[in-house]
Amino acid sequence: MGGTFMRRGRLLPSFLALIMLLSSAAAAALGNGSLISRNSISNPADNFFPEFPLLESQLSGSERTTGDSEYISLAGRWAHGPCNTIATEDFIVLTNDGAILTLTDFTNPNAPQHLGELLLPGPIRRVAIKGDLAYVVTASDGLHVINIADPAAPFELGSFEASGHHTGLAVSGNYACLTSLDTGLRVIDIADPTGPYEVGHLDTAGNAQNAAFDDNHIYIADGMEGLRIISISDPAAPVEVGYLDTGGIAVDVAVSGKHVYVADYWNGLRVIDISNPASPFEVGAEVTNFSVRSVAVAGNLAYVADSMNGLRVINISNPATPYEIGSNNTAGIACNVAIDDNLAYVADHYQGLLAIDITNPANPHEVSSLGAEGSLSRVCVNGNTAYLVDGLAGLRILDVSDPGELAKLGSCRIEGNGCGLDIGGNRAYVAAGMNGLRIIDVADPNALFEAGFFITGGWARNVIVKGVYAYIADSENGLRIIDVADPAATWEWGNLDTDGLACDVAIDGSLACVADHHNGLLLIDISNPADPFEVGHHDTEGSALAVAINGTYAYVADESNGLRVIDISNPADPFEAGCFEAASYALDVAIDDNHVYLADGYNGVRMIDVTNPATPVEVGFYDTGDLACGLVFKGDRIFVADSDDGLWILQVPNTPALLSSFLLSPMSGLVDIRWELTDGGDSGNFRLLRSDETGTESEVAWRMSTPGNFAAFDRDPLLHRGGSFRYTLHARVQGEPWTILASETVDLNPLPSATRLYGAWPNPFNPETRLRFSLAETGPVRLTVHDAAGRCMATLIDDVMAAGAHDLEWDGRSSSNRKLGTGVYLIRLEAKGTLQTVRVTLLK
């Protein structure tokens, strides 16, 4: 996808390239000012601006709404997140804490009183109030009508569900206008709040961000397509009557009299004359210091939420010459603003809701605040504890022993921008962007503190800790290897410039796999931490963002190119074995023995069966509420960092049996497969499948040897030719779907051409042993058992047999079925003039 994307003939700058301009240091961290596609760096700023234009093809490809699922179910949610929107009426303020709608009484602004709250399916983007009803837009599933007559007990009356990426809302009379980045304008009839329904629709030219009502016109901030003026005199057939290119990215709009005020992001506040809706024109502008997110108008003043510069107060008494008269630089990211009497309410992202006194507009000052959480980027799980990291809110620790009742144990701010996370012992290791590696002591969740740090000099994207070493994907600085044995005295062992942008790293023994963005997958020898060197490379063709290793395969989340399965059995010559196309953005990847779990951006989590790496198959999915950008798999649960929507805990179906072991023993021309259950049960409903390098599957017979222990001996002639074979054990509870318990690959050498008696296993034995031999050509074979005196005790084979490998069990009995006594016996093979003998010992 690269740094730009096309939308309706317009060339749109990459979302992230815009975001990174937030900080010159952050932009420098990307190297050479290169444009990088959206979400190509786990930068918290990536999620600060959810209303930006996104790739339409990525957004409109799915008809799912939040909660749609297959095979995977919801176990629990931590739905707290940033504060992005506000609505207020008579000192009752509605705002959001991620996906939680909160109601607060600000009658006494110095001591606001919490009234009530309501959990919604996804992160809340816009709120409007009309009498005793609140209209709420959530990111992924549309409009919700909430009864707030009793603020202590709000409840949902009705909803209008629609797929898409919803961003804006305007309400007037019997209609609500819903805007979406990918579907434009929807006109919703809300006369009956219990059953809202769509009466009209218009796909705007750009990415509709927000809207404002005025009589029979809707004014839409349409992203890079500027201001669109829509007539809804006939709500069933909305029609565009005028437009104006505002020059930047129109993200919000307010109407006052004959003027529209457009928050135009980089271009500040634009004042538009709409006295003739068919021919709007700009009459004035005020460029703020940063990036305008929202605008509200009261009298002769416009109040602007200016991202990292907080609240700006603009005098608009003369629309031709607007100018700033006051400001309040809030601590967070000013996303939205609403005015009620002498108070301005600012949704300040991770800093929560701020109440600012504007009695004197030249000196607005904060009088109170309500905290919020940030946008999650990564999650790690250790036992019953989950560690969450987000952009600016820092580290949070949750008790997840009961997913239905998650409890916050502790939190702390972190210097920098939380991008990546790993846990080792009593320490959390945070990749903190330009602030490098931060090491947090988490022994006591109620008293977290920074134990040490290391400034990498780049943009620390992710970290994994093995022993005393922290391996850091440091963006343009490549792979950094840091000694963290003493957190107070960290130092660098070695580093390797990967040429690209190191986004993620996975370790397997002395091999490091680095997802290096546009440079693909790099394989690095780290056997000497002081001198890491590249041993192999594979271009994944897209933007490699995350990587996980399992056996001889690396699984790469390649942004718009989905999941790439890379064979790394020969690190010097990695190659793609298979792929799976994502519907949204492949942002992170986790794996168990036989499934890959893909964080697929706005399409939630995909569960992919990789039993045959050449043909990955989706076997389940769950559509989370926002942007699935980080995940881990533990036990039978998927823990998802879902950006503004907090933590989702998803349950995969319970497996019918838990394995304590699954062992493959390759021999000449055969494979011995054994497995054991943890509970020692004597029942099992299993299927054992073998697949060869072409993907062809065959079923292998199995048996129970002792309670809880099972075995199979695969002696198919197909194995004689040698090659790679994968054995997959499926199990199920009666009536339930088959579930993969284990999957392993073995490599077999082709059978030798000579006739040979290999021996017996086990040896000594009691009560049975397995005899193995090979034949150079087809012919008569005689296999017999003799005692130490040379007497024939048993004839095991006397027949014509095919060339190749053969085996059979001997149970220690004679030809007359008599149990033989303890002693040494001779196994004799006669075939085509060949006579071979081996000794076996029978014990009683």
C-alpha cells in the first residue's frame, strides 16, 4: 500500500505520515521523512485521530458489526478508553470513557457528581442530547437511542445497526444524520426511538467526519473533500447542493447564522459564508498552532479543540478577521469541545473530561476533571494478570482470573509513547517510542515504579526479553540488544541496522526474526549478542509489522497483505510457504501449536488453521468494537488490545481433552506417534491426519495402549519416498465440532535400497517389541525367532513382501502362543540370499 492511497481520484496522504508530524522527534524517528501507511507503526498517536480518512476498500469490505463471530465467543471486556466526545444540556454532561457512556452533574463544576453509566458495544464517537433521550454513535455498529430520564439508570431504547466506520452525528426534529468514513451520510428516522430506521442515504465524495443541521440542510465535514452541503427537504432523497474545498482535512463543522465554521485540521478554523448554499465561499480563517479537531460556537466566540495545544478561544465577531483571544493548553489531546453557559467541556483523550471556566474568554482556566484511559496498543498476560500499555496513559495491570469481573490492580504513567510490551519476572519492559526502553517494577501493582531505562536513539517499537537480554525493534535503528540484568545500569551488547524500519522481533534460540516494515522479514544470528548478523531475508511485499515463530515457520502480519507464512527451516534461504489475505489491516499475530490468531484491524480477530502451512484456512473470527492492534493467546483465550475500546477477552471452544504430550518418533519408513492426556482418562474421540508436502490428507489409525495413553504407527508406503509430513491430532466432545489438539511435522529420509534388519524397539522389552526391516526388492521373506540354542521358537513372517520398509510387533510368544521366558533371543531375517540376525532380550 505504501505511503499514499487513492480515493475517488484524489491522492490521499497516508494517515500515519500526517500523524507523525505531531512531533519532529517522532517524524525523525521514521527516517528521511518517508511516508508510512496507516497503523504501520504502533504509535499511540495512531489512535488519537480516529476520524481521519481511511482506505475505503479496507473499511467497506465487511458487513459485520461489533460482536459478529464464528466459533469464538466473548468472555469479558475492559471497555475503558479515551474520552473523545461530549454533549451537554443544563449542566448534565454526557461523555465517553472508551465504550462506556457516562453521565455527570456539573451543577457545581468544582465538584462534579457521577450519576450513571452504560456500556455500549464499541467505542463512542459522538453523542447528542434531545430532551430525555441521548443519541450515541459507536464506531462499528451505528446509532443507539438511550433513555436518560433517570440519569442514574440509563438504558437503551432502540438502535440502528449498520456496518461501517461511523464518526459523526447531527440530530434535529425527527431525524438523525449519521456520518461514516466509508458510507457517507445516512438519514435515520427517530420519530419512534424504539425503532429507528434509515430513510435516505448519500455517499459523499470524501470521508464524512461529522455533520451539523440547519433547517433543511446538512453541512458535512467531508475530510479531504472539504465542506459538502446537502439538502434533505426530502429525507428519502438527500442531494448535494453545494460544496467548498477547504484546502485541508475537514473534520468538524458548526453552523451559526449564515456562516459555517469548519475545523480543517492542519489549516485551522475556516469561516464559510453559506447565505447561498449552492455557492459557499470562505470569508476568513484563523490558523491555530497545531491541528484542529473540533469547533463549537457560542455568540461571537468559536471554541476550538486544538489537539496537543488544548482549547483555543477565537473571536468571530467579524467573520472576515477571526483572531485568538485566549487559550488553555490542556495536558492531553483535545478531541472535542462543547459549551454550556460559562463552561467549556473538553474531551481531552487520555486525560478525560475537563471543565474549563470561560467566564473570562481571555483567561480560560480548568476547574475540574474526570479521568479516562488511553488507547491500548499492546497486551501481555502472565497467569491471571494482564498488563496493558497504551500511548500516553502508560501501564495498567488487571486481574483477569474472572473475565466477567475484571479488576484493575494498579497503573502508572510511563515516560514516552507505549508501543510494545513484554513481562519478565517482576518487571514490565515497555518499548516507549522515542523514549526507548522503560523498565517498570511490577512486584507490587499498587506501587509501580520505574526501575531503569535505556534510550535507544530511535523509535522503540516492540521488545522481547530472553534471559538478561532485551531485544528491541527500534524502527530505523534496527535491532538493539540490551543487557537488562541490572535495570539501573542497562547497557547495549550489540545492534544491527536492518535497513528498513524494525517493527517487531521474535526469538527462537540463537535466531531473531525481525519484521522490518517495507524490507520484509529478516533472520538474524544472535548467538553472539555483541555481533548479530543477518543470515537470511524474505521480502513479504507489503509492510511487515509483526512476527511470531513456531517451529520452522515464521508468521508475519504484513499490514494490507495479511498473514504470510514463511518457511525458515533454512535461515539462509527463507521462502513463503502460504498466505492468508486479511480483510482490514494485519497488525499483530499470535500462535499456538496449530492456529494463528491475527489482529485484523477493523475486522477484529481472525482464527486461522495452519495445520497445512501452504493453505491457511480461517476457522473462526470475532469482530471487536474498534481497531484490534495487539493480541496474545493464553490457554484457550485471546486477549485483544482493541485501541479505544480497551481490552477484549475472547474464548475459543474448550478442547475435549488436554494433552500432556504429543510425540512423533520418525524411523526408517514409518512414524511412531504417541500422546497422553493430562487427566489420564481412558476415553477419547480422536482423528489423526497426515498431510504431505502437496497438502494431501490421509487418516491414520490409532489405539489406546493404556488409560490416558494413545498410540499410532504410520507405516504407509507413501513414507518410503521420504520428505516432510505433518501429523495433526483432532478431538471433540460428542456433538461438538472437531478441535485441533496438536500438530507436528517430521522429516523422513528416503528408504535405503539395501535389505536390512534394523533391530527392535524397545530392547530389552516386556511384553512386546517392534521389529523393523527394509527390503531392496520384492520377494519371499522369512522372519523367525530363535532361542540361544538356535531352536526356532516362532515364525513371524513367511510370505512374499514388497520392497521398502516394514515393521511388526512381536508379543514374546511362540508360534503355539506360549509365553516365552526371560532370556536372549535371536531374530533372523532371510530374503533374496540375505541372512541377518539381531539380538533381543525379553524381561519378565
